[in-house]
Amino acid sequence: MLYMIGLGLGDEKDITVRGLEAVQKSQKVFIEAYTSLLSFGLSSNGLSTLEKLYGKSITVADREMVEEKADDILLEATSSDVAFLVVGDPFGATTHTDLVVRAKKLGVDVKVVHNASVMNAIGVCGLQLYRYGETVSLPFFTDTWRPDSFYEKIQRNRKLGLHTLCLLDIRVKEPSLESLCRGKKQYEPPRFMAINVAIEQLLEVEQMRGENAYNEDTTCVGFARLGSEDQLVVAGSMKQLLEVDFGPPLHCLVIVGDTHPVEEEMLDFYKLVKDRGQAS
Amino acid sequence: MLYMIGLGLGDEKDITVRGLEAVQKSQKVFIEAYTSLLSFGLSSNGLSTLEKLYGKSITVADREMVEEKADDILLEATSSDVAFLVVGDPFGATTHTDLVVRAKKLGVDVKVVHNASVMNAIGVCGLQLYRYGETVSLPFFTDTWRPDSFYEKIQRNRKLGLHTLCLLDIRVKEPSLESLCRGKKQYEPPRFMAINVAIEQLLEVEQMRGENAYNEDTTCVGFARLGSEDQLVVAGSMKQLLEVDFGPPLHCLVIVGDTHPVEEEMLDFYKLVKDRGQAS
């Protein structure tokens, strides 16, 4: 049996009781490193915190390992219980669909233990989840690569009065230019797009396109470390949010569409004019 | 402190470890009855199962109680810890934003414990969550009331190649016609829209409107008891799904847009031609 277990968003205690039981009875436990590296502070002592609560030793499986050794992982799952831990929900923004497809093809039973992900936890700001349009991803711009296909999507959502969730770029384990040249495996330090950078890029694209899909007065909600004890949620215009220091990653951004009165009332609690205090 | 705690979708074990700890240290524990009535089988012995795992007695708070006695609940939360349990995520399809707004206005601290909800757990079928358009709600048609504003939304999503989540009507604690006449409080038995009824209504509206937003050959995914041990996920055309007995509620339906190869591969596992077996 392969258990795909969502860990939720905050820390080791956001696993469900069902998920914890599955981990405890598994012979092997893997954790995807893509976002977990950060969210659960695996670079420092996060892994041992997880291992202590779960009572198991955990193998960190980065993308390379999952791609290269998927068959080994799945072979083990044919004869014993294997747990694969994923930050958020197993089918959230970071998808693990591919591993599940391979498992199913090999006839390995798969059980999914769901959990919160960014896609539903953004509900905390009061904007109704059913009033969101298509989600967009904002990639880091480089000197030569400034893709802006998100612009039409945001424009469309806003014309319909819908909110837009912007997922911000995460660069983990990118091979360094030097390593590409020398054929040695070396990686760039991880990079996570901050809300200010996202807004700068958004406004740059608006200036280029000039179709007024949004502007610096458009209301947005910035989320940092969503679901953690020290999460920060601030609502304000793009211009206002540009000046806010949201602190450590992960960040995401919502561009607000038309609002209903209850949405408005809830947003008010997060607005800068009142109190920048922590949401909970 | 008011803890708004998501219970997830399946049973009492889908609460998170963080949520469980918050329940255990709370002086008073309420559970919203709106959908929980069903999902956790509160009509029979579900409540005692919850109470046993959580080690607390739980008060069922239906909508009436929450509306009429919100101030009492919140008053308690000013001086002690109160847990308010919600099926799914506290800000999922069924919203509790209003209670949170009232709490914040009274200066009561609110902590949210997130969990999986329908909005993200539908990811299990392999369709990527960021490729969904606006969510629609399908209400029960009556002889005189057949609202079809969902039609334009589905049409729009499909033109853009996006998937559409259809939330199906739930009628709980509707006052009976007799009770309205006599001024006594009596309620209709709860009703939950089944996938077949939803598809019948969808096709009826398509026939009326005739703009071919979708038709009986359009691929859909039906979900019953999503997140439970006995969940059933079946992909197929509307015509095919009309014939499937999805069993007890809750049901929801996804109308599939354009698909990527990985989405397609995953959907194949749920298609009728292969095996109607349970998803997990």
C-alpha cells in the first residue's frame, strides 16, 4: 500500500490523526522536499521534529530521487506499507499525480489522506472560494524571459468580478550555470518570490500592456506563511502592499474581484488602515 | 479564544493533531450541524464516536442556534477556550465567516485550524486544481422555481477549457409547509441532491437554452462521499454517469474541460470502461 499523506501547511502537528496512524504503521516513510524543505524548516531541525512526533525515521525524497527511484519506492509498496508525505494536500498546488499514476499502473494500492492546501486555506481572508476564477502562476522574470500569459487570465477574472489566486514562483534545486557548464551537480540557493516582487512584476506587465486589467489601486490580499502560527495576512492596494515587509516565505497573493458585504466586512479586519496584526 | 476547527471530510480521525489538541483543551465544544449531520453520521452514533476520540462532550449547534445564540457562544470565548467544529475546512464551501466576523468585532481572539475540503480534495481525480474556473451551485428544481444562472458560468468555463466544480444542493432543517402555516416548528426530512438528479437538471437546462455549453457526451467526474473510506469516484459521459448508482450522499460533480496528458492518464483510472472500482 502506498499512502499519499498531506501534511497541511503549518508544522508537524497539522497532520491528521488518520495520516499519523498511517505513518506509524508504514515500514518506509518518504517526504517530498520540494516545498517541505522550507515550510517545515527541514534545513535545520525540522526533520527531526517530524521524526520525533511520527516515531519514524524519514527519507527526504527530492524531485530527482522521486523521478529516478520511483520504481524502487513503488516496489516496496507492493509488499509493505509505504508513506509518502507531501506538504499541503497530495493533489494541491504541487502535484504528485505522476507518482500515483505510476503506482496504479503497477497495481499498487494507493490511499490518499487529504489535508488543507493553499487552494482552500486562502479562505481565511473571507473571500469566498467559489468566487475565484482560474488560478495563475507568476514566474520570476529574468533579463531575457518575461512571460506574461497570466495577464489575460487575471483580466478575464476581473471582468467577471472574480478573485484571482496568484501562486508565486519557487526555485529549489535549480542547477547552477557553473554546474551546467562543468557537468557537476551544484545547485543555486533556493529562491521564493516575495509579494513585493510579484506586485512589481504585475505592474510592469500592466504598464507594457496598458489594458487596465488592474492597477496600483487594485485591492489585493497578501498571505505569508499561510496556516503557520506566524502567518501574516494583509489586505490593501497593490501600492500599499508593495511597502509591507511580509517576512520569510512562502508567500501568495490574491487579486480581489467584486466583493459581497460579508467578504468586505471580513477583509476590513486585514486592511492596513486598521491594524496590520497577525491573522489566525 | 475561539478555535474554528476543520474536521476534514471522512470521519472523526480526519481532524489534525493540532485541532485535536485544541478541542481537548477547550472548555466548551460545539459542532455545526449543517453538513456534519450527515457526513459524520450524527443522526446515529456519530456524535458519541467523536466525543470518545476527542474526550469531550459536544453540543450540536444548528444554524438556528448559531444565529440566535452566537453572542452566548462568543461571550464564553472571551474568558475561556471554545472550539467550534466544522466539517471540511472552516472557510470551505459551507462558510462560517459570519461567526468569525462577529467574534472579531467583539474582540474575541480567533484561531483557525485548517483541513481538507471539497474544494481541494476533488484533486484526487487528477484534474489540476489551478485549471478550474468559477464554481457553481445546482439548486433543487421545483415546479415553479428552476433557476439556471449556473448555465452561463459553465459555458464560460468550457469555452476557456476550464473544469467546473458543481456543488449539489443540500436541504437540511427546511421548515415544512405545514409548519409555516401553523406556526409550529417542524422540518422536512433532509434532502441531498444526487449526481443523477444534477445531470438531469443540467441536461434539461441545456435543452431549454440550446447553446451547447455541454451535452450528454460531455465528460464529467462524479464524486460520492469524497474523503471517506467508501468514497466513489467515476469518470464518464453525462449519459453514462446518469446510470451509475453513487449510493449515499454527499455527492458532487465536475464537468471536465480540456485535459493535459497527465490529467487524462489519471482520469482513465476512474473511467467506466475499465473498472468502476473505488478510488482511494
